Amino acid sequence: MKKSLLARNNDLANTTRQLEILSNGIFQNGELPTFADKIKETNQFPLRPKKLEILQINLGYMCNQVCAHCHVDAGPDRKEIMTTETMQQCLDVIKKTGAHTLDLTGGAPEMNPNFRWFVEKASKAGIKDFIVRSNLTIIRANKKYYDLPEFFKKHNVHVVSSMPHWTRGKTDKQRGDGVFDKSIKALQMLNEVGYGKEGSGLQLDLVYNPSGAFLPGDQAALESDFKKALHEDFGIVFNSLFAITNLPISRFLDYLIASENYEDYMYALVEAYNPMAVENVMCTNTLSISWDGWLYDCDFNQMLNLKVASKVKHISEYNEELLQNRNIIINQHCYGCTAGAGSSCQGTVA
């Protein structure tokens, strides 16, 4: 779907502004080391890809929610949607890739009008793990989505769902009024068809993002607390919880600046830097494909318009061998993936 020239220029201007902010790194309390300098200290520069394991495909930025921390700047007003032509190019790649995991994301990927067609086609391609990242409330947004749990089950989709907290107050503060109740109902619907239940083979994982300018707590402890509270209060079960650090880009970067937390947050990320986490950051085993088919090292780079450093830059010219022979593009936001136990779309990495 094409965007107006004005809208595209506005997006580019905002991306350029955010890159300038990130690249500056000069604060009142001194200049932060660049991420490149930091990984040079442990001979990890340049960052290079390992074996490709995950293809992460963004089906569009349209979403039924407007979340305060969203690094995609997703919302109901976003019109960027992957076309069937680009979907077919992705399907052609899925059939021949060495990757074992397909990860569909958005926005709300389910809002792409061709979402079900794509899932049906992709599920036949022999991918070992087929992930759909759902915000949960989409299942309750409209009657046409009510059967999504059954659809996911039919195609053995691994559902990864956003869930900010096990309490109504903290969840609604981050994601909007009524989100908690809709999310609980959606989780119960997923449980009803077998998701998260022992022996069902239907994987249901939750994603936790901090609601403010701080790093997530211990993933194992958070998972235990979530499981206890959701089961006791609502009878909900799930498999795993992923604790993800909010990266200083897009809507969250704007929040950090507006709340005057940006400098402190960047210092917190650098002080928590863990060289062991660098070994397993997601950009080393994942390739991100945008709604319009461009290739990125990760979906965070996608939001900053930092395309892969390769002759191959679009899904239409995909060449896995050439893409493996590239340096990964890095910037100051990469500190977010290497703080503490590390962070990726699959949770902690160290």
C-alpha cells in the first residue's frame, strides 16, 4: 500500500532525527562510549551473522492499540500493509531458506487482510516453528477475529502474546483502558482450545515490557509471578514468559526525551552492558523483513531505516549466501539488547 509523499517525508524526517539523537551520545555527565567501541574491547567487532535461524516478517504497522512503549509506532492510523505480491516473494524465500523459524509480527499482523491466506500458505512450507505475535486484544476487537484461537490451532501456530502485567492498573496504563480485561478473555479463549496446556503441543508464551524508564527484572522470577497470579485469579496457563528491554527508539525514545529520562536510561543501559549477551543478540541469527520487503538486521534497525549492509537489500533479490557475508549495522540502541541478561524477541539471551 503506497503512502503519500508527505507521510513518507515525515517518517524519514523523524527517523533521521532519532538517529542523530542516538548517535550524539554527549550528555551532561560525560560522553557515552559508542556501542562499536564497547564491543571492540572484547574483540567482538565487527558484529557478524551466524547461521540464519529466524525469518521475522512484519506484515504491517496497522494495529488496534496505541501502546506507550511501541517501537513500531503502530496504531489504527498506520496504513503500511504488506501486499500479496511481497507476501509471495516471502513465501518463495521460506521454501528455500535454511531458517527453522518463521516469526510474523506487526502492528497487529492479524489486521493484514491477507493474513490468513499467508498463514495457510506458509504453514505448508515445512518451517519447524511458526510464530505469530499477537497483542491479544485483537482477538476480542471484532467478531471476525473471534475464531483466531481455532485458526491458530489448525495451523499449529506458536502464539507469542503481549501482556504488560498481571494487574489491570499497570496493563491499562501502558496499553489503554480496557486492554487488561480483553487480554484476559483472549488468553482464556486460547486456553479453551488447548494453548498453554501440558501435552497439547500448542505453545503460548507471554511478553513483558517494563512500563517506564527502567530495565526488566529477572525473567525467571517474573515468569513465576505471572504464572501464579494469572492462574490463581483467572485460571490461565501459559508456557513461558519473555522479558524484553525497551529500546530507546521510536515512541519510547520520544517518551524518554519528553519525561527527561533519556540520559539516565542510556547510562543505565551502558552500566548494565554484558559482553556475554553480545554473543547471542538476535541480529546474529535473525533477518527482519519489512512490510514493503526491505531487509534489516533486526526489527529495531527496521524502525530506524538501517537496511542490511549487503548488495542484497530486498526480498525480491534474496540470496542467503550473500546475506550471510555481511557486517551487522549497529548504533547506540544496541545497548538495549546487551544490558543485563540481554534481550531479544525470544527473551533473555545470556
